[in-house]
Amino acid sequence: MSKPNPHSTVELRKMNRNRVFRALYHTTQPLTKQDLAYQLSMSLPTLTQNLSELMAMGLVDNSETAGSSGGRKPRILSVVPGARWALGVEISSRHIRLVALDLQVRELGFRAFDLPFHAGEEYAVRLAQTVECFIDELALDREKLLGVGVSIPGIVDAAQQSVTTAPTLGVNRLDVRAIAQHIPYPVCLVNDANAGGFAECWGRSGVQDMAYLSLSRGVGGAIFTSGTAYLGASGRSGEFGHMCIHPGGVPCSCGRKGCLEAYCSTARLSDDMGITLEDFFQTLSQGDDAFAALWAQYLDDLSVGILNIHAALDCQIVLGGKLSRFMEEKFDDIDGRLRRLDPAYQEAPYLSICRYYDHSNGIGAALYFVDQFIREI
């Protein structure tokens, strides 16, 4: 008689534990042990064993009680949000932005720092120091840190070894280890638009297929099918910023002409005029004719890009990036254009504004560790 495979027993126990944790994590209503056993079709002894393991790990709490119609009050089971946390770092040409999240994707803290990018040892050291200072400032427990997700405006190869094609950073190739070598925690690098799109796709009810269009100093994007990022054969999918909307037009940072990024970078509304985005929209709200004309042209160009994306992918499109914070009040401007230009949009509007605004990239980068933890616990 063959002996039972001990590994299969271990894996089965882990699978059951994961089922219990995920059921509690995704629940929208209070659950007792009896509720959970019924929902999972799991025996009470097996459920009790798994709950004991999760409680010993500090991941599940049962201190609250439900109402009772008589007798002992049943205990409510819930995930402990602060049992683990993750850190997201967004690198841009001029700044770094850091955000800390608990397991329920609640923001524990956010800070932006002036730190111009350059490929060198000094930058890597300062980046690591800034991470440590941020953790100290929030008094977060390093023992509970799942990892540091780093979003960067470039193409990250599948092996997490190098970043290529990062024109807004002024580099064509960058060794990943040179960026993360001084960060003493697990690190995952991800393209900024993929990170932002992941944050917006996460937990979005009823949306499985989605295109994310990020409008910042660089214009990027990401594609999600069945809730999973489609990266393409070489990790370059969703490079919406470099679709041509004006053949032979304005030069782009990528070396070509007429790209969407050349017309819809936020620099067009700020840096190019020596002002901030806040300045632009404040002056626009005061009825300045020149600013109104520039805004109208910007939206015309943006509309072309959105229509092209939808024509190719036929899915929901979410606008993100630095401009998104200002688009909430200006949504009717772009919505009205799409209604006039696209009969399909009139029947079923497909454009929306992101939930996390300019925090999306950092949140999405941190979420890679939260997602991995939930899948593997």
C-alpha cells in the first residue's frame, strides 16, 4: 500500500486556510463561525482549526459579538486590517510619492518629496533613506511590512532586472538593482500606468475589462481583461501616449511626432507656461479666454485618443494620473465631446474618472504585495 503524500495534506490545509481568509476578507456583512461554515460547506472542526491558525497569525479577530435572541451571543469574525501593510513608492522625474496601505487598502499615510531622478548611487541611497524616514514618521511596524512596490514611468522587463524606454526620466535603460539595492525589504518594480490601472481595477464592481489612461507629465495606459493586466509580448501594451493622433505633428519625447503625449501631457497646461496645474485651472475658472481656448484644444486632442482606445478595445476607460484630480469638476467638458462624436457613447457611456487620483500609482504598486498575500496566505 502506498504511503500518503504529506505534501498533499499540507497543501490542502493551506488551501482551506486561504478559503477561510478570503471569505472573511471579501465579505460585505458580519459573519459568525456558523455562517462561515455554511458558506464554505466546511465542517466546524476544520473551520475551527483554520481560524485558530489565522488568529495565531494575528490576521483574524473574534472579539466582537452579535445580537442574540437568547443564550450566548455569537462572536463575529473579521480580518484585522492592520495585521500587515504594504508601501508604494511612485518615482517621477522630479518627485517621489510614498503611500502606506493596510490589508483593506486603507491609506495609512501619504507624502510627496522633491527628489529629482538621476541614475546613480546617490539617488538610490536617498530613496532608501526617504522610505525609512516615512516608515518612522508613521510609526509603522517593519515586521508587518509585506514589501515595497515601486512604480516607475518605463517598461519593466518580466525578470524584474531592467527598465527600458523611460523618456520622461531621460534614460533608455536602467538596472533595477541600481534603484532598489539599498531598500532592505522585498521590492517589486512595476510600470506606473500598470500600477495605476491595477489600483483602479481592484475591487471595482462589475468591471472586468478596462483600459486605464494616465494623464500626467507622461501619458501612459494599461489594459485589463477579466481583472488581469494584459502586458503584451514584451510588456509594452497600453502605451496609449505614443499612439499618433496628428501625423507629422509636434515632436514627442519618444522621438516620433504627433503622439497623444505630445498633446495631452499635463506639461501643456502647466510647465510649458511656467505655471502649475492649480494655477491653470484657477485662471480657467475665472473666465480667461486664452486659457479656455487652450483647454478646448486639449480636450479635442484627448477626445481623439479616447475614441481610438475605445475603437480598438471596446471596454470601459478610466482616466487617471495627475490631471484626474481636476477632471472631476470638468468631466462634463470631455463627456459632452464624446457624446457628440460617438453614437456608441451616447447609448452606453464608457468613460469615468479614477477613484484614487494622483495616488493611484503608489497604491497600485503597494497592492501587488497585498494581492499576493491574500492569494497565498
